[in-house]
Amino acid sequence: MPTQTPTQRKASGQKTAATRRRNAARRSQSARKAAETRAQAEQNALEALALQAERAFLIPVGAALVARDSLVEAAKPYTSRNTAERELSKLQRQVVSDLKRFERRGTTARNRLQREVKRTRTRVERTLRQRRTQATRAAKRSRRQAERQVRTTRRQVRSTRKDVEKGAAEVQANANDFVTRVQDQVATLA
């Protein structure tokens, strides 16, 4: 390791001392800020507690004053005969107006319900007509198919009966022929 000259050692020492001073200043500034923050927090906590206590007192006082003002305002129109009559006629007009509005609303609801019932009835009737028509068509179709089948079966039965009668006639003729031959042979033998 190379040796330092006295000037270098002095400069290095000064640098180190300056660094120590800066670090110490930062530490003391940090401690000062922390102390201020703690003091502010304590003060804020006390102020918050004071505000809560003040609110607990002011809320019922304000509610009582608002109730009193509402009562005074509600009673004010009835303090003299003229204003009381005016207020009553205003209330009567309001009641009449409300009744008319309710009647209009009821009429609208009734009309809407009637239209809906009519639409539903029409829809049901249409559906019934369509189903009745479909059922009628299906019944006619089934009846035609059954009649066709009956005619076809009758034709087949007639044809089969003719074939059977023909076959029976042939069998009868063959049997008669056979009987005649047997009788001829028996007569020749006797």
C-alpha cells in the first residue's frame, strides 16, 4: 500500500470529518422531525376528542332548533283568519287536484287492462280456431285414409273371395270328376 503524504492525510481527515458532521446533522434533523410529528399527533388526538365532544352537544341542539322552525312554519299560515282561509282553500284545491290525478291514473290503468284482456282473448280465440282447424283437417285426412283403406281391403276381400270361390269350384269339379272316375272304376270291377 502506498504511503500518503501529509497533505493527502489532512484532506482525507477533513473529508471524513465533513461526512461525520453531515450524518450527525441528518440524525438530529430526523429526530427533530419525529418529535414534531409526535407532538402534532398528540395535538390532533386532543383536537379530535374536543370535536367529538362538541358534536355530541351541537347535534341535539340543532335538531331541536330545526323541529322548532318546522313547527313555527307549519303554524304560521293559521295565525290569522285570512291566511287560514287561504291555506284551507289551497289545501282543498290540492286535494281536488290529487283526486283528479288519481282518477286519471285509474282510468289509464283500467283502459290498459281492458286492452290487455282483449288482446289476450283475441290471441286465445285465434289459437283455438287454428287448433280446431288443424284437428278438423287431421280428422278429415284420417277419415279419407281409413275410407281408402276400407275400399282397398274390400277389393282385396272380393278378389280373395272370387279366388276362393274359383278354387272351390275347381276343387268341387275335380272332386266330382274324381268321384265319377272312382265310380267308373268300381263299376268296371264289379
